[in-house]
Amino acid sequence: MYDALPESEFQFLRDAFEGYLHIHWWGLVCKRNRRLQPATVEIHPRLSLPQMAKAARVPPSVVRHMVQTELVPSSSAELLSGRHARSIHLSELPGIKTATDGAMTLERAARVLALPKCRVRELIEGDLLTPLVSRKFNRGAAAWLISKSEVDRLHVQAVQAPGNSKSIPVRDILKYWRLRAHEGIALIAAVVDGYLYAEGDDQSPVPIGEANLNAARAKDWLLKHRAEARQDFSVDAAAKQLGVKQQVAYDLVRLGILRSTTVGALGHRVAAGDIEQFQATYISLARLAKEGRRSPRALLDELAASPVCGPSINGARQYFYRRSEIVAQQSCGVS
């Protein structure tokens, strides 16, 4: 269109094409697109992660982590070089600014929630608290960064308690009751979800660590929880079980390939059986390439089986195949 129809009377075609890019093009438009009009480049609504971070006045690691945890939607595609190009629509800028306004470090969040820092880390591990920047998943990050809205969500409204009620703060339960692994997270989730309610003067919400629970009711809840306990995992823990990166596991859950259930404030939980079922049903391109001592890119071109997910299919970060299809192809190859 630009080469074959350069005449001015065809400018309306170029204008229509560039108008279409402005609305529908998922990728970036930049100065290297020299054929486009300067105004088209300047007003294109999609920004790279560094550009969005600069516009929001936050470190790029903040925007990167918000994208990885799906707090901010983005578009991605794999280039011929193997690199991934990712862009974010300008309409997400107000949401990023709102989320990062008043964000606090792990130490400050612990003080505000009246909990030890180790307990706040457990909340992050259990998906009960989602940081904007995690030193665990953002290499080179100077500190953790947690949004004010996430911390505010872990404040609970107290209700008027009977005069003879014997209560105990959540932080004392966590400290003295010798809870088993993950029971502290489950306890806090039960309070946030309203299965256990805080007792008080029914005024402003209180931080979760200072929430006073009826001691007898809390013990009953704990006994019932232990009787009904089943082994399940947060998405992060499921990623460790599967031997994949955190974002890969989130992709699999989002696409429904890795089955999960939503459990109140705990968010997505993956049962042990679902992890076993996934491992028995699917295999990654990276695993196939490693077992065959091949390049993933070369193997991707050679496999006749169709992947169920991947960068060029649905934006997932890794390609996964059905094991049955791979086995069938290998059988045909042998015969």
C-alpha cells in the first residue's frame, strides 16, 4: 500500500489503515515504523513495559510483576529471534498508578498488619497477599513492594462481643497454638472470609494480627479444619511441584489446562490429584527437547502434534503437548 500506491489520492487508504492500527494492533508502534505518519506513532495507545513504568513513575520491576501475576493485562508474541514482545494498553495506566499509590515494603506491611515479617511472607507464599514486587520473583529488586489496597484487604470489621466472651488475638494464636504447616494461612483466610469473625467495638476495621477471636470458637474451627484438611497447593507451590516457573503455572491455570478451584481469600488452589493428572496428561516442549537433546525451536518445527498452549497459540509462556499425541507420533516414527 505504501510502495504500490504512493500517490496523494490514496492517502485515505493509509489513513484508514493507520486508524485500524490505533484501535486493533496489539503490538508496539515506534519510530522504526518510518512509513507511518508521526502522529500515528505518537498517539498509539500501546506501550512497552519500560514505557509504562516511566509513565506510572514506578520501577520497571513493578510493572513486570503486575503483568506476571495478571494484575495488568498485556499482549505478547514470540518474534523470529525467539524474544517476546509485550505491550500494555495505555488505559491500564490509571489502574497501575492506583495500585502503586501508597505501596509499602514488607517490613512496613508487617507493622501495619500487626504480624511478624515471616507471617507476611507466608501470606505471599499462600497467595493471600499479592505483592507488586517480590524479591523472590523479581531478580535484582531492592525490596518487596506491597500495594496499600492489598494490605487494607487484610483489615477486618469487628462485631460486638458478649461481655463474658474470652478472646485471643490472631497473632497470639499464630505464636502460641503450635499450628501445623499452612494452618496459619487457613486461619487468616477464615477470618477474612467471615467464617471466623473478629470481636470488638464494631468501629473501624482492625489489622488481621490484632483481630480478637472467640477462643472456644477458634479452637472448634481448628479441630474441624484438621478433620477436613486435604492436600492442595497455591499456584506458586504447584509450580514448584511441576518444576516450572511461576508465570507458566498461572498460564496453565488461566487456560484451564491445570485444574484449580477458588477457595475464598486463598484464591486458586490446585489439588495434589490435579497435579498428578496434569503430569500424566501433558508434557512440555522444553522437557521433550531436553530428553531428546534437541533445540526446542527445531523440535517445535518437526513435531506433527499440535500443542495445547504456547506463545504463538494463546500467549502462554511455554508449549505443552498431550502425551498421548507425542506417544502416537513416536510410534508412527518407529514403524
